[in-house]
Amino acid sequence: MVATEQAQTLEFRIVRQVKTQPPLTFTVNVFYSPEDAGYIAECFEMDAFAWGENFEEAVENLLDVIIGFAEVLVSDMKEFPNLQDPRLTHAQFILQLGDEAALRKVLGL
């Protein structure tokens, strides 16, 4: 008899370029951290990081963080029109998507 075990994803990295003007790149990295006994998910362009007990929880938490950061950046831009933040274009695009499902699709998650 052969015993099988369920495979566990230890690292996942995806880079997506969105055809906007200018083109936007999103880099998402999700990896297992033995020290944290869970998964770390990060989106470099938004300086967003999240943790989860499993892969899916880390991704869900990352999506929440990305949307939250985007809302704050766009709100700050309205209050401070001279705001210079390299994440601002990404933030505006994310909010135009409208919801987490659309962001998940764009990011390939």
C-alpha cells in the first residue's frame, strides 16, 4: 500500500503587468515561514504584508491590506494634492477595480 500526503505550497510568486497608461506591475510573493508557523504574503509595489495560518488566509489578508492601503492613499491625495507617493497610481487602479474579487483576478490569485 502506498501512502500519499497532500502537497503543501511553500512558496508562490507571481508578477503581473497591467496594460494601463502607464503600465503597472504587481509582484505578489506568498511563502511559508517556519518561524511564524504560517504564511507570509506580500505585494512589493504597495508595501503590503500579511500573515495567515494557511496559504488562502494569507492571500485573503493581503487583499484586505492592499485595498485598505489604496483607500488611505487615495484619501490622503484628496486632502494633500501635492502628495508624492509611488504607490498612488497603483492605489487608484485598485480602487477603480471595485472589489476584492476583481483584484484577486488581476493579481492571478
